[in-house]
Amino acid sequence: MRSPSPAVPALGLLRGGLLAGPVVLAFFSGGFFDGPRLWALAGCWALVVAAAVLAPAPLPRRRAGLLAVAGLGLLVAWTGVSRAWAPLDDPAGDDLERTLLYLGALLAAAMLLGRRRDARTAELAVGGGALLVTLYGLSGRLVPWLVEQSASVSAGGRLEQPLTYWNAQGALAAIGAVVAVRVAGDRTRPDALRAAAGAAAAPWRRAST
């Protein structure tokens, strides 16, 4: 019987970092400001380099995956070039950093989550992360004596924490709801998990209104 490759535990850690990263970043205003965004950018591309060394397939095997990576790469290039005529250089530079972060996340996901088993794990991680962020946003209303949150005037009473932008909070809730429906309708999942996924629709429904 062959012993497992030494790279297997390392790949597991890389997958965990990739799936946990967006949840952590959500609690730093979603990476809107320079400091957290640059830390996320550095960490994401460190994952890309490590995955390129350890993962069995450093690039997507299918044409659709290659086209997705190439398309996002072209968007990064176009965003960088557009700084030449942007009226404000700093916001244009921020957009370039964001697109570089998206490209790094896509590359890391292509290398680390290509197997069906890993994709099923990613479903749960994305749904769980979205639920955690959404529940935190709701907690400021449900248990304000326990969780104190700041509220901006521009939000007009809408849920905005921790992403600090109400539309982003609603979009995240919508993503979580789609994942929940997918898991709840998957007959290969345990019944308890499917029921929990269905129940998660309640906070997402409230957060998206």
C-alpha cells in the first residue's frame, strides 16, 4: 500500500486558506481599504505560487476553465492599461489591485478545487462563510446589547456590516441562498445537512431585503 504524498497535507492547508480567506476579508470591510486588500493580495498570490508547486494540475484541464482564466487575465491587463487615461490614478490603482486579487483567487481555485470532492467541500465553505457574515450583520439588530455595530448615514438603516456596503451585503446573501438551494436539493447529501441548508434561507432572505 502506497503511503500518501507529503504534498497532500500541504494541499489541504492551502485549500483551507483559500476557502477561509474571503470570510476573514469580509470582516475588514470586504477588502475595500488599502491595508487589508494588500494583505489579501499578497496572501492570495502566495497561495497561487504554493499551489503551482504542489498541485498535480497547475492549470485548468478544460477549455472553459482556461478561457475563464484568460478572460480575467485580459481584464487585469486592460484595467492596468486604462490607468494611463484615468482621471484619478488612485481609484484606478485600487481597481487594478482588486482584479489582481480576483485573478489570483481564480487561479488558486482552479489548482486546488478541481476535483469533485473538493468542489463539494467548497460549496459548504462558501455557504457557511456567507451565513456567518450574514448572521453577524443581523446580530446588530437582533442582539444589539451583545454586538455593537457602527451604522453610516448613507446606509439609511439597511444592513451593511461587516462589508460596510448594503448592496454587497445583499449580494452575499443572494449567493448564500443559491448555494443553500443547491445543497438542500442534493440527494447525495445527508438529510440533516439538507435541512440545515434549507433553514439557512431565513437569515439570507432577511438580509437581502
